[in-house]
Amino acid sequence: MSRYISIFFLVIFSSVLMFFLFAPLFDGGDAGETAVYTTSMIIIVLLSMIITILIYLIQLVKGSIGRGKK
């Protein structure tokens, strides 16, 4: 259980870090607009990571990763 809690806090920390890293890229003058662009960019990156992990898990369950099949 502690593994999943640490993964959760790692994701939260990386989201906050990405928020501060990507915020200057979308400086449009309006603070609300910048926050929406930055938040949506972080969501897109995290969802892409989730999709990649799901593909890995599907291949792992099928058994193609452990056996060396492509």
C-alpha cells in the first residue's frame, strides 16, 4: 500500500512542478487563461503517460513481453 501512496504523491509533486515550468510558456496577459492552458497541458502529459502504462500492462497480461514476442 505504501508503494501506491508514494506513486500518488510523486504524481502530485510532478504536476505542481510542471505547472511552474510550463506557466511562463503561456503568458497571455490574463492569469485565468494562463492557468487553464498550463493545467490542460499537464493533464495531456499525464494522460499520455497513463495510456502508455495501460498499453504496457495489456501486453504484459497477454504475455508478449515476457516471452519476447512482438
